[in-house]
Amino acid sequence: MNSEHNTITTPVTTDLLRGYLDVETTAHGLLPHRLPARARRQIPDDQLAVAEAQPSGVRLAFRTRATTIELDTLPTKRVYRGLPAPADGVYDLLVDGRLVTRATVTGGNVRTITDMFTQSSELSEGPAGTARFTGLPAGDKDIEIWLPHTEITELIALRTDAAVERAPDNGRRVWLHHGSSISHGSNATRPTAIWPALAAARGEVELVNMGFGGGALLDPFTARAMRDAPADLISVKVGINVVNADAMRLRAFGPAVHGFLDTIREGHPTEPLLVVSPVLCPVQEDTPGPLAPDFDGGTLRFKATGDPAERAAGRLTLNVVRDELSRIVEQRAADDPNLYYLDGRDLYGEKDYAEFPLPDEVHPDPAGHRRIGENFARLAFGDGGPFGVSSG
């Protein structure tokens, strides 16, 4: 802001944050995390370490009369060697729950992925920048600033032209969701347009998004983090990462799902728990992984490289995973009346694919995210759904 105007600097503390599970104090400021420190110490690879630090669903929330707001951050952007750099991440600003404006932060650190298979990378350091929002409505209002869902974002300083106070408790239920890169928001263009954010807005709930690109692999540390996180509603969308990483065979997959759900139930014994199978992904419906990048044609697409004949030996495909998840939930629901199953193809199926094809054969485009969010809100939060008010 210009020096001639009176400005107030408010420390960025956890009182101003929502949608996170942990924070780290860095040399620059505050870094939100979506896994707690204990879990982060057990992460086996850089891919998940980066994904959980990208603040998908994390936002600042406060009340103010300010008409101009500046947020200083140090972003870490991710690029793939040989591919065009993605656009700068978007900061969405909401006033009283309505999207009013957005901003970006140029500069920052750049993490260049040098090998798609190993996810090895090189980090180049850069300067911090400022997301600036002007011309906001006068008067008292509730502000939310949703952070870029695919950029690690260190929060440095919040400056306003009026005082800031903690946002009041809105009384909404907390929805804790775990999933893969689709839940993380891959191919969505802004943070409030990822499908979980869209569904949360329609369901009028507070989102805690544990969607991790490439990281929905039934890791015990993720289950423990969900067990210990406050939540009124819980969903687990699993299967596609297990298939595209070729991480398990059927013999291991079933017990791993049971163990994951057992751990969540240790901390949330009666809350509605929804198990969601993968959305339609034609390249992996009946072909096992591993998934491999394909650069033919100059754009990134993915293909499954397994042999369909090996399904008989326990190799997993999306159809095999759906059958197993449905069986497990049906079995467990006999003793757990608050456990539910949702076929992911009811969120995005053949008709949706015909209307909104997957640009890289795996991840939906922005219109696909919108369709998934609308369908989830209708099926989960609607009348008779597992997260409906009457069901809670």
C-alpha cells in the first residue's frame, strides 16, 4: 500500500487460518501443512511431501471493514522440464461467502521436476511477492482468502486499511475429505473451483481437504492424521492412486482399506463416513498400472502400461477396486450404520466423459470439476444423502 495511507499490519497466526492440520514457522513466515509433523516425518517421497504442503482448501478468514488488503507471500511454483510453465497460482477473495476478486503473486521459488518417473527436482530460490485486493465493499464483512491450491505458500504479512479481527464461528459442520490429485484440484484454475470446494460451498460446510496429488495410497500416517483431526463428516476417495502406482495387489488392498477405516473409526466412531470409489478413467478401467506419461503430440497425457490379463493374478484395475470397496463397505456396514459407499462413476461417468473429456486422460478440466462438485453435493449433502442435515 502507499505510505500516505494508514495501514495496519496483522501477524498471520493460526487464528486467521482454516482448512489446515499443522503450521510450520519458517525463515520467512508461516507455512500451512495438510499433514501433521508426525505424519510428515514418515513421508517416503518428495511427491507427497510437496503435495501436502500445497495449501489446497487452506484459507485465511477474518472480519474487517478494510477496502484494501495486501498479503505478502513466498510461493514455491512447480514446473516440469520441457513443458511450458503453468500460470501463477490464484488467490481467491470471498466477501461474505461470495467470490469478489482474485490476485496472483509473481516471482517466488521454482521447483523444476527433472524426471516425471522419480519426481526428482531442482529448486531455484526467488523473491516474495504481494497479492493485492482493492475496491472491496465498505462496511463490516467476513473475508476469506483461499490460497493457491498447487503452490506451496509461505505467509509473511497481512496489511489492511482497517482493523482485522478473528472471524466469528459460523456454526458449520467440518467436512474432512481425503483423496487423490483430482481432490487436490489438478487442472482446476483457481482454489475455490476445485470440486471439494464447490461441494463444500453447496453443502454449507467447512472444508478440510486432504486431497494429495499422487498420495492417496492408504498410508497409515494419513489415516492417523484423519483419526486425530476434528471432523463432523468424513469422506475417503481411494483407489486410483493405488492402481496407477501399481502399489498393491488385491490381497494387500482389502486389508489396507480395512486398516485405514479402522484407524479413522478410532477417533471418529459414529460420524458419517463415506467411502468413494474412483471416478471414470477409461485408460485404467480394465488395464492395470503403472501409469506412464506420454508426450506424443507435444502435450502431457497418461497411459496405463500393465497387462489386463494379469487381473486374474491380483493386479488391480479401477473396476477391481470398485468391486472390492463396495464389498468391504457392505460387510462393515452391518456393524457400522454410519458407513456409506458411493460409486465414483455417479460423480463422473460415461455421459460426463462424453461431455467433458479428461484432457490428459486422468484429470478433469474445470468443467469436469464443476460437474463432480455438483454431483457430490447432490448425492452426499442432499436430502437422504449420508451428509444431509437429517442424516447428521
